Amino acid sequence: MPHHRSVVEIILPEPSLVVLIGAAGSGKSTFAARHFAPTEVLSSDRYRAILAGDEADQSVTKAAFARLHRDLTSRLLAGVLTVVDATNVEPSARRALLVRARTAGVPALAIVLDLPDTIVLARNAARRPRTVDESVIHRHLARLRRSLDGPGPGLGTEGFAAITTLHDPTEVDQVVIRRDPGPLSPLDR
Ligand code: UTP
Ligand code: MG
């Protein structure tokens, strides 16, 4: 029997930190480009490209994340909504983001692209010019499963104000994102 899920609506407080979570090839960058302005998105691949001239150069991963974290802190302290486009399948990777949101007093929201393994692998295989090694994707998928289903404390205990998990391409395509600017300040009245 087909699933009949209703359209998923995500309400984003402004400012907030939006953490995309998903294996390589799950569609994080596509999702970010569709729903957010380019300047709102901090992408680990983009920092690799800036530092090494190649968005796939893993040798600059540490430096890339150092810059991403630095810019994330600046943006959240400035009170602007920021999206982190990285796999974020490791608890430690998420922790590094959550701690910065907490310091800035900004809520963190997770959007999880939990698509079927077959779809992620097929998208990766079809990808040009860059495909990621399948073993890497299998590792990402396993880390994500563990974060969602355990064993271990899991995503729900990490401090996200909300977690939206998207399970299939239709659900991803139909997502509606609304921004909640919060109560009007006295100056706006
Ligand atoms: P992305 O490049 O968006 O994945 O899509 P990603 O999660 O950001 O991957 P990493 O972590 O940077 O490696 C991967 C492939 O899937 C296709 C894209 O065109 C791209 O070739 N795709 C993505 C679709 O065909 N449909 C979608 O809805 C999303
Ligand atoms: Mg990407």
C-alpha cells in the first residue's frame, strides 16, 4: 500500500541555525539552493574549493571546517539565519554546530534527508563530474541510521529545537518552509 503523507511544513524562527543532515548524494546542496539564498548557506565543499581549488579535496577538511565554524559564529552572533550544508552524520560534527548556536542564543533546527539507500547510491553514481566512493556513502548511511535509530542517545537528545526527517524524494520536493520573524519589536509597531 502506498504511503499517504501530508506535506511537511518547516517553520524557521529568525534567526536560527539550520543543520542539513544526510549522506553524500542525498541532495543537501540541491535542497539548500532551492530554499535558501546562497549567502545564507555555509557549505563544507565550498570552503574546500576556496582553500584548495577543489571541492572534493579532503586534505583541507580541517581548515575548511575551521573557517565554516568561524563564519557560523559570526553570522549567528549577528543574528542572521544560517544553513550548514555538510553531511553532519557524526554526532561530533553536529555538536560543533550546536555549541555555537547555544553560545549565540539562537535555536538550532535539523533537516534530515533520510532517503532510501538505493536512491542515494543511484544519485551518486549518476553524478558528474564527481562521484563519491561508495564505501564512503555506506559509512555515511550507517552513521545516519545510528543517529536516528540508535544504539546510543541519538539526534533527539542533542539539543535541536526541532528535527524534520524527510523519507523520500516526493516528501523532499513538497516541503514548505516558512520563516517566522517572531514578535514585532516595539520599534516596528
Ligand atoms: P546534491 O549534490 O544536492 O547532494 O545531490 P549532497 O547531499 O549535497 O551531496 P554532497 O554531500 O555534497 O556530496 C546529489 C545528486 O543528486 C541529484 C543532484 O542533481 C546531484 O547530481 N539530485 C538531488 C536529484 O536528482 N534530485 C534531487 O531532488 C536532489
Ligand atoms: Mg553538497
